[in-house]
Amino acid sequence: MELFAPLYPLKTYRPFYYNSYGDSLLKLGKAKESREVFYQEALRFKNTGNIPSAEMLDGTFQNLLYLDVQLINGKYPEDVSLYYKFLEQVEMTESMQKCLGADLAYWSTLMHNRWYRPLFLELITYVKERGYLKTEESQEVLKSAFASWESYSYHDDPNINGLLERYLSASYERNYLESADQEEAARAEAIALTYEWYMCQYQKSHPEALSYIKEAYPYTYADNREFLEKLECDPKKAEAEIRGSLSGYVKESDKEVLAQSLERAYRREKDEGKKQLDLSDGVNPYRKIQPKIGRNDPCPCGSGKKYKKCCGR
């Protein structure tokens, strides 16, 4: 940092010097100072309209908006408006779509801030409506951003009771789990299948639940469309298939009592209320699909370095 400090502020503009300095400050935990430095780069664009590198300036905004939310400094509305102007001016190449996808993935981790959730929804809706993301990979990132937003929303939804909430959470975890650990992935699959079996029982007396999920949480419904449509059209078949899948997780001697065990567990689950999420530690409890970044791509942190020489080390 000592190498940068004597030069700040610059007398002669040097493209993306501020990104490198801001990144250094951020790594030292100086979030407030880092935000001010990134803003100098964004201000240059605001005053001149000049974009030396779309990918690098996108890295500027990625950090600037993240820090606005983290610091709760009241600057987010002004800065996101400037970011929208930037997006309107750049060509959405595959490289830029990858950068924008990385932005959404990064900003989605801020949704433990309840006040930020409607702003994040506004941002991803803006991106969707303007059709910026067209590649298959970036479309998946956008879909997962909406699913992530929905995953916070149904925890606060009074129309979603405890059992529905846990079913949706288990399904989200299975769909967006990122782990090389096969045991953890198998566990998430078994839990999701168990809650699908519970839904087979719940749907018998609450058929309106499926319609509500479809209307209120379309991305969550789409992620689980095959099961939910089968549950609606042929619930007996859905139940039998799930029980067959679950039998693969128990010993041969336990398969005969599996149905009884599921019945008992379901009775406990349906009587259990919703659980309050503890987000006080600022940790995002949800996993999501992250866009793939090539090792020779510009690092999405905005440092100006290649990914392999920065955050990809």
C-alpha cells in the first residue's frame, strides 16, 4: 500500500490505477477508504464517459456497489444509477456477460441485509428486462440470482408454513449445492427426497400449496418442476417413486419399516413451526451457482490482474 499512497490522488489520470489501490486497501480491511478510491474511477467515467476497458470498469462497479451496501453509506442509489448508464453504453460481449454474471453472484451474498433485498431484486430485474445476459452460462447465473432472492423471501412469507419452508430450503440446497464432497451431496439429496415425500402427504390436504408456490416463487417452482408437476398430476406415482429412491439410503433390513418411519417423521415435521434465521453474523446461509472464470480472464475483483495471478491463486 505504501507504493500507492504517495501518488494518491493522481495529478495525471492513469487507467485503473484506482482499482489496484482500492483492491490493496480492501485486502487490508480498509473498506471505507477502499470505497472512496473505487469511486474515483467511477467518477472519471461519470465526468468523461470514457471507458478504457469495459471489463475493468465493471470490476470498479462490482467493488463500489458491494462496499456501498456493506458500509450502509447511503451512496448505493446514486452509484447503481451510474452503473446502469455504464451497462447501457458497453457492448455485451461474452466476456462482459461473464463479468456481469460474476457481479450478480457477488452481490447476492449481501442479502443477509434485509433492507438490501428489494434493491437486489430491482437490479436483477433490470438486467433481465434489458436482456444483457444471453449465453447459457450467464442465463444460469441470472436464474440462480432470482432463486437466491426467493430463498430469502419464503422464509419471511406468512403463507409458507414450517414444513413448506423446510421443503423449499432442502430443494434449494440440493439444486445449488457446491461441493466436491460426495457424502455431503448425497446427504443433501436424501434430505430433499425426504421432504418431497412429506410434500406428497401434505398435498393431499393442502392442494392449494402447489399453486401458491408456482405463482409466488416461479424460479423455485421451475427448479423443481418435474417433481411438483408429477405431484399435482399423479401424486400416488410421485410418492411411490420417492419411496423407492429413499430405500436406496437404508439397509435392506430397514426397508420394510421405512414407510412407518417416514409417517412418524412427517407427523413431527408438519406440527413444527417456522424457525427464525440467524443472520447476525453476516454469513450468507445459501449456496448458489458461481460463474466460471478462466484463469487468464481479468480478475472480477477489479484489480487489473489476471484471475490466476490474483484471487485465483
